[in-house]
Amino acid sequence: MTTGQLATLAGTVPSAIAYHCDRLEAAGVIRRERGGREVWILRTPRGHEIIGLFSR
């Protein structure tokens, strides 16, 4: 998803998403990729493992 899509889904502004993504990226849970004017948020393998823990 893009930062804007996540903001819409969460009912907040993109700057709030960017703030939290900074922390998640520092923890190795997500990574960001710029695609033109958009920033895509992608889960890392570590992020997938964490989601798996909560899906059981």
C-alpha cells in the first residue's frame, strides 16, 4: 500500500503514517520504496513473521 492508502484506511493524515513507518522501518518490520510521487510500504520477512505470530 502507499502511505496515502494507509492514511485513508487508518482515518488519519499521511504525516502520521510516515511518523509510525519511521519506527517500523527502524525495527526492520517494513521497508519503503519510492515509485514516482508515491511511497510504497512493504513488509519485510521479519514483518511477515510477526503477522504470522498473531494469525495463529
